[in-house]
Amino acid sequence: MPWSLFRGFAMLLLALCATGCASKSYVVLMESPDGTTGAIVVETANGTTRVDKKMDAVALDGKSAKTFAVEQPRIDQDFSAALQAQPALPVTFRLYFETGTANLTQQSKADFQNVLSTLRARGPSAVSVIGHTDTEGKSSWNEQIGLKRAKAIAELFKKEGIQVIELVVTSHGESNLLVKTPDDTPEPRNRRVEIIVR
């Protein structure tokens, strides 16, 4: 299960508290980075409890199936090691191209520096570069130009000395439009490369 989805459901960690905690171990529901909160169902010897409110928890000792609120300082203390060990979340960038070419727009040339900064700060990462086009022209040509755009970005990474664990370069051509348009419609926002850094 991807980390972002996992965190969206819950912070499924056991907190072993020092004396003074209401429970020796518990599960607490945490908010996802996008602000959403899922739900969890916890089964203990005392029954089944559904937790669907962020920062609510349920004890795992089986003495009570009731939920209880957990304040951020307690979460920071009880889960400090786990929170520090969690991997960095994936980051997505979009760079845009001049029509019919693999040349970045002026704005995207500047934005590319943010991509480089992120990659350098995170260290070797798994990177996906996906080329896209608008619907202008034949789909076979758009598939090729999308791949050309993705390869151009991969070459820039190489030129800048960016080291990656894995680099996947693909093209979706016109099959995955950011802005839905009819055939033969020029749309600058569809002429893009999406870079996903994991």
C-alpha cells in the first residue's frame, strides 16, 4: 500500500507510553498531507471500534472500546521515532513546452530550477518523467513528441549531474489531458511533462 494512502487511513503505530498515559498502547487516526482523514476499525478483546475523527485513538489493551482524543504534544512524544522515520512524500512538478517542440517555455525554464533543488535536497530518488501533448496533430505524432519532451528533461537531469535510484521516461501523448479539449485543439497546459519524485 502506498505511504500516502496508508497515512490517509491512520497512523497505525503502537505508542508505548511512560507512566501517566491513559493507555499503554493505542492507535491514533492522523490526517493525510492533503487534509483528508479516512477511518480505521480496531478489534480488541473488548470488541470492535471504528475511529473516524482525526486525532482520536483507541486503546489496544482491550479494557475499553471507547475512543479518546489525543493532543499533538502527546503524539509528538509517543510517536517521535516513527514520525522522524517516515519517508518523504512524493512530489509532482509540471513543466510546459512550446507548441510542437521539446523546448521548455520561459516560465518552465525557471521552474526547472525548483525541480533540481528538490532532487538535490532529497538525494538519489526514484523519478518518473511523463510526456504529454495537446490534441493538435495526429495521435502517433503526439506520442512521439511527448516522449521527446520526457527524454529532453531526462537529459537535463544528466547534464546537471542529478543521480537517481530509478528513472522512468514515458509518454502519454494526448491520452491523458490535463484540460479536456476536442481533437485538433491547441492547449498550452496540455503540452507538459510531469515529473514525480519519490
